[in-house]
Amino acid sequence: MSYGYPTSGGPIEILREIDLSIECGSSWGLLGISGAGKTTLLALLAGLELPQAGSIRLLGHDLATLTDDGRADLRLQSVGFVFQTFHLLASLTAFENVVFPLRLRRLPDAVERARSALTAVGLEHRFHHRPAALSGGEQQRVALARAFAGSPQVLFADEPTGNLDAGNAERIADLLFTLNAEQGSTLVLATHDRRLVERCRSCAVLDGGGLRAEAVAA
């Protein structure tokens, strides 16, 4: 799979000849410096973008054969996201941010799932607070609760600790791997922090547009 940004002078290559397979239920870390293309690769794997060459299969679906609505529905039903910048809706409370995508799926236990997820990340006392009233670490925990509340088959985490202080970063990392193990979801984690990817079952480095496998600590 290859991908480049279109320009008037032709595409600028970002990723080239990426050949990747991630085992279901595993944790896979993507290591790379800022600007290496980690966010772009995660966007492609999740079907937010399509490659210029090659194909991508997500949960058995060839993403190129799905419509935009089909890819969006696949993400809604089966995929969770944790972003570096949280992406919470400012007008909604912590609880409303978590329950909103569950109600879009018309899950009958949406309220119970949202409450349980927020409690699991230690925010049972913050249900009715909006993002502006929460610290950065609390906002990231809301985002994590939102991602896991729907029991996703795949969770994409893009620099999930990049905007946090050391204490909150460690707590978010612990929650990511704990929830990953408890729910059996596939964790796809992109970061520049080697300590974080060393907690994954497998790891690769993105450098110069190419991907190379790398051993992780036992």
C-alpha cells in the first residue's frame, strides 16, 4: 500500500509499499518521529483515507469496495479512536460525549455502558462536567471511555499520551492496555514514545515512508 498527498506537480509520497498484518486481539505499536506519517497510516488503516496504490482490509472488509457511508458505519459499529487532542464535543458533558455514539448505534444499554466506562476510568464524579471544566488527563480519560464503551473490535490510538504530563500519561497508558486485555480488542497504537510501544506485543518503525518490524522488550 502506498499513499501521497496530491499537488499540482504530482503526489508527494508519504508512505510507500507498506505491507502489514496485525493479529486480532493483539497490541501493535507504531513508532516514529513527528511528521513520519503515523497519523496518515492510522487514517488509512481505519478507512478515513484510501491509498493511491494497494488495498487495505479491516475486519475482513476491503475498504476500497465500501462507500463512504459503508466505511463510516463500519467504524461506528466496530472501531474506537483515542486521539492526542481528545476530540470531545465542547457543548456536551462527559457522560453525553460517551453515550452519544452508543445512541447512534441504537444500543439498548447505551446509558449503562456509558456509566460503566466512565466509572472504569475513574470519572464517576465527573459525569455532568463539560470538557472545559476537566483537566487534560480527565479529558483524555473521557475520550478513552468513549472509545471502549462500544466494545470495539479495533482501537486506534494516535499519540494518546502526547499532550499529557508524565503522571497522567502513565495512567492513560495503563488504562489502554488494561482495557485492551479485558475486552480482547485489537490495539493499534502510534507514538514517538518507545516506552509505550515496548508494552505492545509487536512493534514497527515508520521512517522515510517505509515500515520495518522491530523487536520489543520481553
